[in-house]
Amino acid sequence: MLLMGWGRHNFMGDLFIFKLISGQPGDLWSYCSHVGIVMFSICLHEYGHAAMAFKLGDDTAAREGHLSLNPLIQMKSGALFFLFIVGLAWGMVPVDPSVLRRHKYGEVLVASAGPAMNLILFLVSGIAVTILTLTGIETEYVTKLLWQVSWLNAALFLLNMLPIPNLDGWHIYEHWVPSMRGIDPAMASQIAFYAILAILVTPLGDFIWSGASGMVVGLVNGCVQFSGLFG
């Protein structure tokens, strides 16, 4: 079983690499921050899968070096190339469900561990934005960076929880919907390809990106209102 984490930048209209060569300081900062955040977030996502699988008795990923944050292991050169050029990336972790303890829920726990890492990053960075804002010690770039970390990880969480073959959501939901397991692998691959393509190049993706923005705004506003109870 391969578990995959996806990240996508929100200005795919132009080649992402143009941000690096535009010569504009803001574009250079945007390029570097996006690459760094997506790379770290996906590596942590895949580490979550590997660590949970290892805890449940499957050392397949551990033996292949996935208990690390090394992007060359977690993402491979092909994904890194796409990240640098178009802002799109993915990761993969091998899992052997047959050796997992707690076999009834083992696959669900392993599949959930990756998105859980993105959810944690979303929460921690969003709360950090609130703290810096309330204390008045925020700086433009630090606040912007933390906001971007929160937004991108919210998007990664939402995207990976979709019921699309090969994404984590599919592996989670198929536990309760047995008919999902009976889909022909070739058909599943086609469904996954066209579904991801539709999300990336059509307005369907806007639901993910706007949903992620709503999550960050909701978190920050909620934290501000909560802090007001003690002000």
C-alpha cells in the first residue's frame, strides 16, 4: 500500500519557477517559503505514516529510511523536481497491512497519521500567529510565514482527506465502505488521476483553497475571542 501526501500552490497559471527568476523580492520570498513549507510538511506527513506503521508492527517503511525528514527519501527526486518547477509535490510510504497489530483498525490509524501531522502544523502555526498578533511582537515576514504554514497545511489536510484512490481519505473511508475495496486497481488509478487533475486545473480546487483559508481565519478569530475571556 502506498500512502501519498499532496501539496499544490495557488498560482499554477504560470510556471512556479517564474517566481524564482522574476527578480522581484516578494516573488523570491514567496517561492522559497512555499518550497520550504511544502517540503517540510510533506516529509512530516510521511514520517507520521511511517512512525505509526512502525508502532503497529510494520517496519517496512523504517527499513527503507522513512523514519526521517529526508526529502530525498520521503518525496524522491521526481516529486522534488515538480515542487521546484510547478509548486506541486507528493510523498510515498510503503506499508504492509498484513503485519499490522490491531489489524481491524491498523490501516485506518496508519492512514490517519499523515493528515494528523498536517492538522497539528495547521493548529500550532495558526495559534502562533494569534499569540504574536495579540502580544504586538509580530513582524511582517514571520507572521506571513506562519500564516502560510497554517494555510498550506490546512489545504494538505483537506486534500488528503478526500475519498480519492491512493490518498489517505480513501484508505480511511474504505474501512467503513467495503465496496470501495472492490474497485479494479486500473480503474482506481484512472479515477485518482482525473480527480487530482480536476482539482488542480479547474475551479473545483477553489473549494480546497478557500476551505483552508476559512480554517485559518476561523482558528485565529476563535483564539482571539478565547483570549478575550481572560482579558
